[in-house]
Amino acid sequence: MIRVLVVDDEALIRTGFQRILDAADGIEVVGAVSGGQALRTVRQTRPDVVLLDIRMPDVDGLTVLSEIRRLPEPPVVAMLTTFDMDEYVETALRSGAAGFLLKDTDPEALPPAVQSLARGGTVLSPKVTRTVVDGYLNAGAQERPPKALERLTEREREVLVLIAEGLSNTDIAARMHLSTGTVKDHVSAILTKLEVSGRVQAALLAQRAGLLAEGAG
């Protein structure tokens, strides 16, 4: 059972997400709270996945994200936003968010997104604009991706491509005929060598470096 916590300042959004997810097999919403209650509720309920509003009046969603990421064995966090071009998206990704979803995401797409997050996958709303992604990719030094990628072994590059394709650790293990533990070790090494804090950042660096195109070829 995947345990999910929904954090949003709007009661209507919280209730809607809770009803959608509670109706899905294998998912249990352990809480639906506002930002001020988020950290305490995470500690009390120990969710696997947190859906966190990026903009809240009582507390900044990015601050909550940072606090959650500092917890021992923190849950996976995906940010919720109303906008497909949100100036805080880049900061959220750099802070270790596993992706972000628009609040008007198709209800049928929400449970699979949560399941992917729980398996170690990443989630980026299909409405993410090229401007948001390019803004993130171009924020660093232009030579950073090639130089960082040189540190990876051939096997790690293969794993990175599959991460960029949105596969979870379990999916990668099945694709490459490896154990999930081995894949986790590869992912940890990739994040360390690329000097990034999350899979989304690694995936975006892979996209910028053209690894997906190489894999397709």
C-alpha cells in the first residue's frame, strides 16, 4: 500500500486529490493538510509520497520541501502548481523534488503518477513548457553536462538514459536484467558524480547532453 500525504492550502484541492487517490487500488491517503501542518504530519504518518503545493500563504512550499528532504529517510516529494510556467519550478527541482504536477492533471493520470513516484520514478506534467525546461538546463555552465558525464561508466550512462525516459528503479532493473539493489547503487553513483540532488536533475542533464537521441539512434 502506497501511503500518500496531500499538502495544499485549498481545501477543495486537498479533498479532490484525496478522493481520487483513495479510490485507486494500492493507494492510501494518510493525510490531507495545509502547509503549516505538513512537516508534523510527515513525521507522524511517514508517507511514501508527498504531493506538496509549491505556493501556499501560510508557509512557503519550497521551505517545506527543504525541511522534508532533511528528514531521515524522507518521502518522495512532487510539487503541485497551478501554472505550467512557475518561477519556483527550477528551485524545486534543484532542491530534490521528484517532479511536479499541475493541479488540473487528468484524474485518471494521478494514481499512475503516484505509483511511479513510489517506485522511484520521476513525474513531470506533460504541460511543462519548453521554456521552463530550457531555463533549468541553461542555468548551469554550458560545459557542465559533458564534463560531468565523462565521470560515468558505460553502465551508469545506460541507467541514466532510462532514468531520463522516466523509468523507475524496478523498471530499470527489469529492462537491464539487474537486481533493484544494483540499480539503486548505480543511481546513487550517478547522482554523486553529476553533483545533483535528484533524478529529475539527472534526467534533464541527460536530455541537454543529447543522450536520449543517442539511445534512439
